Amino acid sequence: MIPSFGHSLETLRWWNSQVAQALVRGAQTPFYLFSPEPVRIALAQLEGLDFGCPTRHWLSCKTQPFAPLLAWWRKSGRPIEVVSEFEFHAALRAGFSLDEILVNGPAKQRWLPRVSGRHLRVHFDSTRELTTLLPLARRQHWRIGLRIRTRAEHDPGNPSHPTQFGFEPAEAISALRQLRRAGLTPESLHFHLRTNVAQASHYGSAFRELAEFCAAARWAPIYVDCGGGLPPPHTRGLQGQDFAERMDLDEFARTCRRGLARLGGIRELWLENGRFLLAGSGVLVIQVLDAKLRSGIRQLICDGGRTLNALVSTWEDHELRPLERRGGRSVPTAVYGPTCMAFDRLAFRPMAAGIHPGDHLVWFDAGAYHLAWETRFSHGHGEIWWAETNRLRRIRSAETA
């Protein structure tokens, strides 16, 4: 049985039409095709929720560091979140002012002094980082906050180990004392549970921890930054689990309302949901180069795949459909990229036996982390196309030898 990932027929047809137009205009596979239209739809879903206070949505630059997307987001009047010097320069080049940039991430003391400016928004991540950057923060009147590691934040590969991000509560209380002695008042409190948070109750536990911490620290932040973590629809784990199956967005909003009420005095809730907003904003288009039959499994070797274009296929399963309509019964099919690595398997599922070399396959929901993690392993980078307001254009040509 061919798996269904829940995309509407309208969505599938729209993407297919965009891909077909790009091919007519000379697109060479493998290529990414991105569009802001799915981002607009996902953003409207979040903006339609009632969080009980104004909500600010920050674009997670690391999720999709793509200049046309950054420009589109800036034109909408929304701010951007960055976690590296590379991203910081990308945001400035896209036209964001310092007041529209939020600096997160660890070990910022290594690079932030080279680029910072007055009234920059910065979330401190560690005691060393704070101590190193504190004189600069005072001179340039930064708007600052603290990132707290909640108990739910653990290393996904080693669940018994904590993540490396943020202050432990006791460290954060010391950091607050240090800031107050320096005459600085932090405005924001930041936490980030993880990616693909399974259900809203996990946020409830985090908010209870925040309330306990703020009471112990005698601190009343005016902004709370929940980071990202909402799972995008239409993606699954390799065992078939739907990441978004148990995440009820209305319950998420209710949980945030209750959590913010515990804290009291919060002016704004900040969100940085990269995957939820951006996963659906792109597709990867590859072409079948060869086909083999081994041990009852049909193997399609293509010009793009996991190693070059879709590292997330290591732990995520996405919709994968042929562009051309082909008949024949469904047979077990493995789809591979062109690199000389057995690791380079994009997908395994039933697919039509009529698919043959020369056909095109469309890998959906390629808008989050695919471009950020693409490689040049044994090959050059492929093309990128951008579809905005009925205009389709090539943004990047294929890299040559």
C-alpha cells in the first residue's frame, strides 16, 4: 500500500505545476524549488491562535538560510533570529535592522564582538559568555535575556544526558545578580524544548519550571521566548509515526496562556518555529538515471538523494511522488542518490513499477534544513528556483566542476 502523508490534492497539484513549469523553462535536476506561499498559510495558522497576549514570530534563519525568503519575511515586517556570525551578516544583507535581529545560540563571545551594535537583542547562554560580553552589553545598551535549560531538554541521541544549551536554574540566578550589579535589567526569558515536540503538555511542564525559577529569582521578565519545536504536518519518522499526530495547536495555545498567566506581567510571547513554518515551503526534484531489480526490490538510482540534498531523510520520511503518471502495480522500491555510498537512500516504499529512467520524482516538504545541510560530496550544488506571486525564477545555477 502506498503511504499517504495527508497533503491535499490541491497542494500536490500546485507543486507539480510549479515543477513542470520550471522544467519547461530549462531547470536541470537535481533542483530545489521554494515558495513563500506555504509559509504564509502556516503563519496564518499560528497567528489565528489565542495566546492571551501579543505574539511575535521570529524567522529561524538556520532553518532556511535563503536570501529570497529572508527578503520576503522582512517585507512582511517580521523579525529574524540568528545563531551565528554567518546568519547575522545574512540578516543585515537582507535589510533587517539591529532591532529586528535576535541573537541566540551558544559561544557567542567568539564572534559577536566583531559585529554587534547598539540596542542589539541578545540571549545569554552561559556564565562564560555573559562574563565576556557584559562590558560590551553595557556600552552598547543591549536588550538582553537569559536562556534556561528546562528538565525536558535532553540529548536526542542520549536521552539520559542533558542538552548543552542555556543556564541551569542556579547558574541563571547568579547571572541575574551579575547583571543587576552591572546596572542591566534582562527583559526576556528563553527556553527551547527540542524539535518535533510531541504534545502541548510538554510546554506546560516547561512553563511550570519557568514560574518556579522566576519566583526563586524574584524576576519578572516582560518577554517569554518559547523557541521552536512545533512539528510540521506531513512528515513522519522512519517507523511510520506521524510527528504532528498528538500536537493540538489550540491546546498548545491554551497551555501557553496558562503558563504566561503563572508568570504574570508578560507583554509578548515570542515563537521561532522553523520546521512548522518552513518545511512545506519547498520540494526537491530529482531524475531517475537507472533502475535495477534485486531480491524482489526495485532500485531507482537518481541524480539527487540523501547525501547531497536531503540529510533529514536519515530520520524523517516525506511524501515522494513521480511527476509523470506511470502505470503498473506497486512494488517495493528503494530510491537512491548518485553518490558512491550505501547510506545514500532517500526513501523505501511501494511505487509504481512503470517508473523508468528519465522520469522525475518530487520529494515534498524540503523547506526546512535541506538547503542548510546540502553537501558537495563527490558532486556540486544543484539549482535553486523560487516561485513568488506567479513569478518563477532561477536563483542559483548548478555548480560546475
